[in-house]
Amino acid sequence: MDENERVQNARKEMEQLVADSLKSYKPPVGAFFTNLKEATKAIADGSIRWARKNSLWPMQFGLACCAMELMDFGSSRIDAERKGYLLFRGTPRQCDVMIVAGWVTKSVVPEIKRLYEQMSKPRYVIAYGECAVSGGPWWESYNIIQGIDQVLPVDVYVAGCPPKPENLFEALMKLQEKVGGKVEDKQE
Ligand code: SF4
């Protein structure tokens, strides 16, 4: 048997194997619709992520001097509106981003928690400035907690005392990456 015949035989053998295995194969009922459902779900998930990513609504809320920087964030110098970040809302029910700007006293913790609980899900937290990150200059104080992450899950930290408004701009872009699925999401 020459080389050509051997190849022909091998091909026939393979074709027979495929034909035999297809004889016993029964396609599952509704397979097309199952795939369609999964495809629709994947498309919907992607669209929802895209919409969330491009419509972050921060809460109008400040605790101490970092809130001044937060106000500067809204000024013409930073021009945060070009990214659509200026929809600060006056009620937590219309917000999904809490920017903690300033030191957090133990007495105000229950109020911050309540505001967070009232925000719509999924919700995100940015610790803006040294006080919100770690307690800042008062990290050893008897009445100030050493960072908002002791009571809430923080997504992005912004360093500085005072922190630059430009860095808040970057923090929101990082949050967008997270909401858009580029970074692993936290578990609430
Ligand atoms: S980090 Fe600095 S600027 Fe911000 S609240 Fe604390 S002391 Fe004030």
C-alpha cells in the first residue's frame, strides 16, 4: 500500500467515525432559544454596564475642608461637566456614588451609613482626601475614625491634604473602568 492509499483509507475511517457518532446525537430541544437567551443576556449585561458607566450620579454631600475641593471640582477650571460628572443630586435615592470628603467623626458614622443604605444599588464610594482615607491629621483622635473604609466598602481612594480636584477627576475615570467591567467588582 502506497502513501496515497494510506491517506485515503485514514480519511474514510475518520468520515465513518463522524457518521457513526452523529447517528446517536440528538440535539437538545430548544437549543436555538437557549443560545438566543444567553446571547440576549450577554448583550443586555454589556448595555447595562455601559449605561451605568456613563451615568454616574454623585451625592451632594461634604464633611469638612475637602468639600471645598469638591466645590472646585465643579468650577470652570476643572470643567468636570465635559465628562458628565456634575449631576450632583440632593437625595441619596437618586445617587450611586458617595464621595466622602472630609474627616469622619464617630457621631456622624450612623448618618453616613444611613445615606449609603438609601442610595440605589449598585453603589460606589470614593474616599476623597487623607481624612477619608485614613483619618488624616487626626488619625489618633478619640472621636475620628481612621478611614471611611472602616464602615463602608471603598472603591477608589484619593490621596492628598487637601486632595487636588484633578485627582477626583481621575478617580471617577477609574471608577468608570470598574463599573465598565475592566476591574473586578467588589462584593457587597
Ligand atoms: S484631608 Fe486635609 S483638607 Fe481634607 S478634610 Fe482632612 S484636613 Fe481638611
